[in-house]
Amino acid sequence: MAGSASPSPQFTGIVVRSDKGRDNIEVVEDSMTTERVLQYCYPFTNPVLDNLDDIQNVLEMMRKFGMKGLMERVKGLLVQPSFLEEEPLRVFAIAYRYKFEAETRLAARYTLRHQIFGPFVKELEHIPASVYHKLLQYHRKCSLVVSALTSDFSWFPGFASRWVWFQCDDCMHHSLSWPLSDGKIHEVNAWFIEYMERARGALRDRPCAKVVSDPLLIMDALEVATGCHSCRPSAYLDMSTFIGEHFVPEIERVIDTVSAAALSEDES
């Protein structure tokens, strides 16, 4: 073993050198990473890892030394809400690299909250191009299914015709009428259709439930609605009910129908 990489697959990349009859392992990791890994090995308080670079350095050293059990303890740090919200693509690539299947799928779901063609992240260099391509396909499929909800109202609940945008005859109606689940064709106020059209554009870029609750998106519709004496009293409550109790859950439901399982499959 002296002067060469260890032949054991578990320790691939570790260099052992002989010095005065003793074998020494050459550690290339920085002292801080080494200290953090050792804190997981001994009964110390776990180290604070508050950024993805530190987490990745610790995971890589653990992988290098075959510490799979310790990697299981660290992987949960990847999916902290702040990382998922702000850097889901980095989390996705790191989770895939280290074969954390559940974390890979969760991070893929959070990438839907961002435009898919964002800034390059260096972690993509460690995963196959085919995996990134699958992520793009996942994003596109989710975009298609959620944006379709804005032009087909058959998923609306049976009592939907009671909402003010179906009831009011004082506002300008949209040029088209819409079938609902009650089997009837209904005229719809133009301001509601304008909201759905803006929601469609937002969902195409970021296919997630969060975008349809954007106050700016809703405010434009309500500004028009409050100009009508018939819509004004109930427009806010009806929109809040529609979005929070029906639109958001339906978006989540149809996204669930798009499988992200293939994203976490090991291709090696």
C-alpha cells in the first residue's frame, strides 16, 4: 500500500505513504472539515454546518472514508427549509451525487419554485447530464399540467357557480362561457379570467402553488372587482376561498401525478 492509492474500493482515492516503517494516510481535506467529521465520530456535539459548501465537504470526506452511517446523519441538513427555498438546484445535485433518494425528489419539487434556466451551479459538474435533462423534463411536465388548470374549470367544486365572478351581471363578462362540474355553461366576469391568464403565465415559468397566491397577482384582479358594487362585498372572500381551498390544493395534486422517481435512480 505504501506510496499508492488503497486497493480497497471503499477507500478509493486515499493515498497511503510509508515513513520510517509506518504507513501514513495522506489527508487532503482542510483541518476544519476533518474536525467536523471527527465530531460526528466521537461523542461530541454535532458541528454547526450552516452552508451547503461545508455540508458537501463533510459528506465527501465521509464518502471517501466509507462512513455511510455518518452520511445518513448528515443528509438531513441538506433539506433545511432555507436551502430548499433559496438553492434547490444545488441541493438536488448534492443529494443525487451521494445517492440520497428522498432528498433528491424533495429538492426536485422545490426547483419548481424557480425558473428552470437559472444561474449555473458548480454542483451540476458532479452529476450526469442525463439527470439534469430529466430534471428539465420534470419541470416542463409540471408546467404543462398546472398551467392547464387555468383554462379548464371542470375541476372546480360543484358549488363554484356561487362565486361572485359567476353571479355578477354588472361586470364585463369574458367573451367565452365556461363549463363547470355541475354540467352547465356559465358566463364569467372578465376580471377573474384575467387573473387566471396571469396565473397561467406565472405557472409556466414556476409551476408551483406558491405563485398563484402572489399578492400582486391577486391585487390586480381585486382592484377591478372592487370597482363593481356587486362584486365588491364578496370578491376578496371568494378569491381567498378559491385560491387557498381549491386552486392551491389542485396544483399540488396534479404535480403529485408527475413522477419524480426517475430523478433519484442511480445510473452508475
